[in-house]
Amino acid sequence: MRGVTRRLMLLDTASLYFRAYFGVPDSVRAPDGTPVNAVRGLLDFIDRLVKDHHPDDLVACMDADWRPQWRVDLIPSYKAHRVAVETETGPDEEEVPDTLSPQVPVIEDVLDALGIARVGVAGYEADDVIGTFTGRATGPVDIVTGDRDLYQLVDDERGVRVLYPLKGVGTLQLTDETWLREKYGVDGSGYADLALLRGDPSDGLPGVPGIGEKTAAKLLDAFGDLAGIMTAVDDPKSALTPSQRKRLDESRPYVALAPEVVRVAGDVPLPDVDTALPHTPRDPAALDALAARWGLGGSLQRLLTTLGT
């Protein structure tokens, strides 16, 4: 970014437009009757986020691949239940509501015309793009997502926090290390280990049988991290119960592979983009055409006003 005083905001874009889609009635339509509830809802979200949090830089991070093959190779169940269509030549297609899919290209076109940086990298999820931008940032970072997996990036010392929408984006849970410790008993770096042990059915991660969230937190508190826990499995004098030792020992193949799946990548080859929050549209003519074609109305106008101030 451009110096320590600049605040970077990273949007988990799919997470937000899914929320917009389900939060805004599908009676919100373009002049031809096509639903545009996700498009307008996302524009309203961005407007509110910019008004309330004043980022200097903003990136809409995209899922170029929502289920990367390198993660599936490690844990085949990863997001398997969400596959709608398997493909041999590219990423599998995710199960998405029929009236949402056509809105995604419109969202991309509107963001591009506005001049809001939009970044997706082949072979990686938006989480990985967010992780890499976060690692490279020199100032504070606000990550806006409805995905708790990104709690692993929270870092008070670096000013990295997660803004988790509770109701729209007007009510956000400001997730810092204090909140994580109170809720889960871990800090940001420990959250990935907790998630790995606990498992996550929504992502097809089995976890360690019999190790729920509270037990995982206690084990991490006692032994420090995942490596410390697995070292304790081999130490007959450690404080693990017989059942914990047995379950962790039997789960060694999963525990060996899962960290690479659960932890967001920090080495994504990001393109060279201008992340500065635009004050005027990059392509006014294209934006006017999109506004007329899709009936973006007040949602777009409000955002343009906010960007211009």
C-alpha cells in the first residue's frame, strides 16, 4: 500500500453478494425484469462500509477458483457437497441460486467501471487473495467477510481485524484478538488450528472425531499449538486423556494434511493493481450504460456520492 497511515479494506466479495442476494428481495429488478438484488445490495454494502470505516484502499477479492484442486488433492471431501457440476478442464461449478449466477458478471462490470480494484487469481480462493494482501500490507487492514475462516488473519499488533456482518453491514462484529480469546480461547494465529481440530461441515472438513470446539481450545491452551498437541500424543506423561490420545493418533493422516487446506495462502501471485479508493468512476460512459441497463438507481448514486466526498 502507500504508507503506514493508509487503511486497507479487503472485501470477501462472494460472501457479501450472497448475503445481499438473500437479504434484499428479488422483487428488486432491472427494467427487463431480471433480478438485480445482489448487485444493488452489494453496492449498498460498499457504500455503508466506506461511510463508516473510511478506507484509503479497497479491494474486492474474488474466487477465481472456489474449490482449488490442490486443496481437494489433500482432502477430497473439501467442499465436495457444494459441487453442482464436475468439469474436467477447469474448476467445478458451485451450487448457486439460479437468479444469482447471472448477477455476478454484472457485479464485476460495475466494480470495473467504478474503478474499484477487483482481484481474483487462478487456482486460488478469495480467502487466499485476502491473506496475501494482508501479509503485504504496511498499515491497518479491515477484512469484511461472513466467513469465520478468516479469523486466522486477525493480528492486533499489525492492526488486522475482521468485520463480520451480523445484519447487513450496518451491524458488524469487530473481531480482534480480545474478542477471539473471549469467544474461542485463541488468538488469530491459533484459530486455524482450532478450526482444523474441530472440523467444519460447511467446508467438508471432518476434524478430529470427539474433539469439539471447547476441547480443541483447551488442548491449544495446554499445549500451545497443533504441533505441541501432536508432540503430546507421543509423550505418555502428557496430560491428554486416553481417548484424546487415541483419537488424535488415529487422525494423524488428516492432521498432517489439513493445515495446508485450512490456512489461507500468503503467497498468491497478485497482479499489479491500483488499490486506491476511487473518487470518480474509471469509465463513466460504461457505468452510465450499466446503470440504465440494470436499473441500478439509488444504490449506485449513493455510492458515487460517498466516493466523491
